[in-house]
Amino acid sequence: MSTLGSEQNPLLVAIVGSGPSGFYAAEALIKSDIAVKVDILERLPSPFGLVRSGVAPDHQKLKQAIKLYEKIAESSDFNLIANVTVGSDIDVKELCESHHAIIFTCGAESDRKLGIPGEDLKGSYTATEFVGWYNGHPDYRDREFDLSHDVAVIIGQGNVAADVSRILSKTVDELKHTDIAQHALDTLAESKIKEIHVIGRRGPAQAKFTPKELREFGELADCIPIVLEQDMLLNSESASELEEKSNVANKKIYDLFCEFSKLDINSNKSRKCFFSFLMGPRELIGKSRLEKVVLEKNSLSGEPFKQSARGTGETVELECGILFRSIGYRGIPIEGVPFHESWGTIPNEKGRVIDNKNNVVPQYYTAGWIKRGPSGIIGTNRACSVETVTCLLEDLAKLDDGRKKQGAAAIFTTLESKNIRHLNYDDWKKIDAEEIERGKPKGKPREKYTYIDEMLSVTE
Ligand code: NAP
């Protein structure tokens, strides 16, 4: 048989997950100097992962990454197989038979747990659920969020917490021309929330927002950001962290908090968004639903950049009607693929999957959040996927077992034998065009379909 990677014997790669890291891996493969065929498998009928259903609707610029993914998808070496779940509709073992290599780019679909009493009380939600709901993700379409209370609490001070609190802080007018799902806009229009409390377990020098995201709180139409001046006092370790040139983003964050601390707390804006620090959640309390959160005051200990939060024993209670845990995502395991339970990632070396004895698992690769954990911005995934694909291409000779692989044809045979409806990229483009059309009368970039059946019916 011809050499693997030649026109007669192209490298066949299955990518599991069509988010940014999946598309960047496809791009790196297609741009390589060997012949490849890439099949991206996607659980939903729609591609693009968190760029479609994670990035906040009022951050349309970030969604421009999709334009690049669309270019990649136009390649004749690219194939989308959507509405197919790897692990249930098709086994990883079957993909090993049909393809030379598999890259797992399935992201981090679950959440870290706080591990405190009352965490699962009605009224306490993960940020993932809320983000998925306002972004029209079919998994969260029918969730209900009761916004009839005065006070909302968000635990965590990363960019997801910023998204959730900003969406709660904005007026309908600020959101109605975005691609926010209509059901969410309707609920938010009735929101009675007056106070939003964004709680950090460490100090203002350690918040994980990016400056652009935090700055937006100073530009809201009807909500004022509030920071207490006394909270701006730093211990010497935090002060030295902010002096480091490499820590310029955190310095900007700290300066923004200082600006917020000087704003007039008696502003006539109808909502207030409080940023509070050095407080860790200890318990959520309520009879049949959430009524209050118990927070323990923390102090920091450790060297600069390694400071952790320690409880002081002093607690305060904050009454609230709804709470969102926004403390980071975690991956979920796929049957037959090694998984690091405590990290929520697929164990790997530079993207080569390894088993629990640190042996490389032939054919298996990984990229994106399921490889390195939930960190970085969309573009971070590009370098991550390039690293993985570089390793994969270095292994080319090992990936050739001398047997002819069927690639996508074998997947289609399996799916058809199980009567599983799968969509291709042209099908997605029909859904895409319909969504854009539905958005036009409302002045929205698109009105998303939020049920899988609706999406499938567009392609019939
Ligand atoms: P993140 O940036 O890791 O922030 C998690 C937050 O939760 C931190 O403040 C962390 O505090 C806190 N936390 C963790 N465990 C906790 C616990 N047990 N109790 C209390 N607080 C706890 O995670 P994320 O906000 O989910 O964001 C994930 C990634 O997506 C990040 O890289 C983010 O920048 C990116 N993202 C970017 C954008 C954007 O560019 N616009 C939007 C959304 C998300 P510690 O610091 O003390 O651990």
C-alpha cells in the first residue's frame, strides 16, 4: 500500500467535538504537507461548541472566530458529522477501526463542585446551566430560572462569572439586538433582581477577570458596580504581585476596582453589582429553596503568586433568592478513553493520550480544555491544537498498521445500521441561514433554534 499521508493513502483523522480546538486541529491537519481527510464528529446538530453556546450574546465580536472555522469547513478534506454522540451512537473502538487517529476535543462540559451543604438546593445553579440557557443550548432549553427575587449571588471571579453577572445586570434594551435566546430575553425582561453580588475567595489582586470584561461593568446603562474602599487594602504579598511587569492584567483589574470603589454608591441606577473579596461559601441554607448563603471571611497565606485563601472562622450570611456557582468547568469521561478524575481532563503528554501507567495510547490524541483544563481564551486553543497535531504527524509511521481504513464511510454504515440521523456541513448551513433569517425582523444577528427537533426539521 502507498505511504500513509500520500494522495492514494491519505491520513484519516476523526476529531471528537467541533468547538475551537477541534477546528484548529482540523486546520493544522489540512494545512500540513501530507494528504489528510478530517471527519469532525459533533453531538449537536450545530457546530462551534462554546463559541456558539458559551460566548456571551453581547460579545458578538468574539464570535467572529466562526468565520475562520467556516473557511476550514469549506476544504474538500473536511467533513462534519453532526448530531452524533461518540460513546453512545458510535464507539471509540469503531473510530479506531475506521480512522488512523482520533483527536478528542470535547471540551469541559461539566462543572467543578463546591462540595458544601445545600449546594443542590433549588435556586442554586451552575453558571453552565444559565449560560447554556441564555445562549439557546438545547440541553438547557427548558431550564427555569426564577428571577423574581431581589438578590442574586455569583460565586467565583472569572470571566464566566463576569458574563453571568453582566447578563443579569443589563437592561433588555442592552440585550435585545444580540443573539440571546428569546426565551431568556423574555425571562430577563421580567427580572426583579436589584443586587448582584460577585464573590471572590481571594482578593482584588487575584481576581481572574480580564480587564476588558471588568471594564464593561462601568459602562452599564442601569447598573452601577460597587466595591468597598476598605477592600482595596492589600497585604504585602499581593502588593508585590501587582508590581510584577508580567502581571499587568491583574494590575489593570485592581485599578478598575479602585475606580469602582470611588463611584457614588447612591447612584440612581436601579441595579447594583457588588464585587466582594476574601469570602468563601460554606453553606447554602433554605427550607424548600435557597434563602441565604453563609460566607466565611478568608485571609491569604503563602508567597506572592502562590497565595491561597484560608477561612478565618468568622462568617457572614447573605440573603439571596438565586445563586450561580461559577468556579470552573471540568471535562466528562468518554467510555474507553483514559480520564483523570480529579483534574477532569484526558491525561496526555503534549496531546498524546497516556494511560494510568504513563504509556502512550496508540491512535489517541487530545486538544483544548479536555487536554489542559478550562483555561485561556478562544485563541489559546490554536497553539494547543497545533502542538497536538505536530505530535500526531511525528507519529505518522506508527499510525499505519498496513490495513486499509474506510474513514467516514464506515461511520455512515454504522449510523445507518442504527438508524441514527446525521447531518453534514451543508445541513448546518441551512440551519444557519434560517436562524439568520429569523433574527432579521427583531434586529438580531440570528434567532437560534433551541430544540434539536426544530434544527433537524429545517434540514428535511
Ligand atoms: P476561572 O477563570 O478559572 O475562574 C474561576 C473562579 O472561581 C476563580 O475566581 C476561582 O478562584 C474561583 N473558585 C474556584 N474554586 C472555588 C471554590 N471552591 N470556592 C470559591 N471560588 C472558587 O474559570 P471560568 O470563569 O469558568 O473561565 C474559564 C476560562 O474561560 C477562563 O480562562 C476564562 O478567561 C475563559 N473565558 C473567557 C471569556 C472571554 O474572553 N470573554 C469569557 C468566558 C470565559 P481562585 O482564583 O481562588 O481559584
